[in-house]
Amino acid sequence: MSNAPVNDEELWNAVQSRDASRDGEFFYGVMTTGVYCRPSCNSRRPLRKNVRFFTTTEAAERAGLRPCKRCRPTGASANVLNQVVHDLARQIDAAPDSKLSLEQLAKRSGYSPFHLQRSFKAIMGSSPKEYQTAARVRMLKKELRNEAPVADAIYQAGFGSGSRVYEKADGQLGMTPSEYRSGGKGLTLSYASGQTPLGLMMIGATDRGICFLQFGDDDAALLDDLRLQFPAAKVQAMPDSSRNEFESWIAALNRHLRGLEPRLDLPLDVRGTAFQLIVWRYLQKVPYGEVRSYAEVAAAIGKPSAARAVARACATNSVALLIPCHRVVRGTGELGGYRWGMQRKRVLLDTERAASKR
């Protein structure tokens, strides 16, 4: 099964009964004919062994399937759920300080909480709760940039208390509200560099995790880039007390670059807009050894016309490998851009493809 929202048996029962109430919730593909359909399609039922399930038409088409000409799964009615989800997302964006539970959102949508939860995540790339947190962080940033008092900004954004900000928004704000408001003043970043199969690499980290991971030709240029990204922060060499942790990060990254450790599980501390965070979160889910086009990423996060914005989000990624933007290529199959050099991107993809075939 691929991207199945619930168990296969339940989905297969819906297909056998041509359950129209499940249209838009999932699609089934017949691998022997290369076609995908709605659950209610009136075509002859395929053998179960030839069927796979998908939560979106984009996922089915990435698997090499084409839409059925009889039930037209890409038609207007198939997009009803997509429209409902985007309407809810716009409501959250318009009033991020509102306290909307999953049950309340489900009531507005006309779908069950379970159905809405998995559909929202499939279309938007995050759960309704995660999306609302990102919207609140965006409002918090706006208030802080307008020099609102920190306590007022936290309240206006709907967090209720400072502890909620630190608990829920650290990975999105990248620093505390006070640090963000002052441009990073008072924040301490530690850095160290090391050699890898792809050349010199520098890591910058806060006490929460890695916020800077980039390749370069010399330490001075990399350090200048780190300071440029965090102009008001205190930047210092990695202290001896953190050296062992840094060495373990470098060792894990080197194993990854050699194709020996496909999954990286290192602490991250990144900042970004709500859109960037959705793109970056999706990229972290792209399987090792696979690629997606900019258009496929845009469609997968529910923004099919935002391919260029996806490319910009990739270009502004400051943590190579941990957010694997090298796995995004042009729709033609060409590699596209990579801020750390096309040769590095080519080596990364070749290494991943070779390792995934072992």
C-alpha cells in the first residue's frame, strides 16, 4: 500500500461496495492497467493483488498511474475535500489567535475529526494543530518586528503564556521571542568545522540544536556566512565541553555521506516562515534515494502553483543534509540549483541511489 490513510482491508471494502462517500478521501490504482480511480468508479473490479491505495491524485501519478477516463478522479468533485481543507487553512491564517480544536474544525468542515486530521495533513503537510502553531508563530514574529512588548506579542499571537511559546514554537522561531525581537542579541552560537567526503563543512549550533550546516572552501568564508545570518548573536568557537557531541555529529554525517547511515537524527534549531517550514518538513519525509520535482513538492503541500516559492524555500535552507533540499530536481529531470554546488548535489544523489539498491 502507498500513503494509505487507514488499513487496506477497509479501503478495499469501500472499493468493492463502490462507496461514493469515500470519494476524495482516497484513490485506488490498478498497477496492471496503469490507471487510478475513485472508490465509486463503475469500472470492472480488479484483482485485489493488483491494487494500491493513495491519499492524493499526485501520489498516484508519482507512482506512474494516469486518471481513469470513466470516473475522472481529477474532476471537480474530487477536489471538494482539497477546497475544504484550504478554506480551513485560510480561516486559521486569518485568526491564528483563535482557539480552534480539531472537533470544532471538523464540525465546520462537515467531516469527522479523524478524516479531517489525516486529510489536512496529507494536503497541507502538517496537522491542523501544527498549522495553527505555525500561523501563531508568524503573527508573533510580526508583532515582535513591530516592537511590541514581548508579553503583549505572545498574548496577541494566541499562545497564552511564554512557556507555551518555548514548548511549541522553539523549532519554528529558532530562538526565544526576546532574542528574535533583538535580532539575536544575547544568543550564543558555537561553531566548529571538519572535513567530509564532500569537502570542508561547518556546523553552527545553539543550545537547542544545529542552526547552520554548510559546505565551503575555507573556514573564514563559512564563518562570515554564519555571522551574516546571525548578525546580532555572539558567535564563538565550539567549547571543549561540547567537543565530544560535535565529533559524534561529524561522525554521523560522514557515515551518511558515504551511504552507511541513511537516516540522520540530529537536533535542529531552524527559523523560517510558515511556508518554508511546511516545505522543509515535507523534504525531511522524502525517502532516502528518491527525488521530487519542485512542482511535485508544491502539489504535495497543497500549493500546486507555488513551484517557484518551493525553489526559494530550498535556496534559503541553511542546514544542508538535515533538510535534504538536494532531493528536489527540475521536472525535466535536470538537477536544478544547489547552493553548495552542482557537483556536491550530483554526488549526494548518486551515493543515495547506490546505497538504496544494496
